[in-house]
Amino acid sequence: MARYIDDLAGAIYDVLKFIFKCICYLIAGMLIVGVPLYLIALVFNMLH
């Protein structure tokens, strides 16, 4: 029974770690792409 609980806890940990990593990559990608695009749009808006 302890082996089953250990495997279940490991599987839950792996799933949560995967979800957390995906969210971190999504936020990093949004920052890497979004901030320069926002700054470019801000510059073009000031020039207009």
C-alpha cells in the first residue's frame, strides 16, 4: 500500500511540475514578445 501511495504522490508531483513549467514558459514568452511590441507601439503612437 505504501508503494501505491508513493507512486501516486510521484505522479501528482510530476503533473503539477509540468503544469507549473508550462505556465512559466507561457509567462516568459509573453514577456519576451509582449514588452518589445508594447514599446514599439508606444513609440509609433508618440510619433503619430
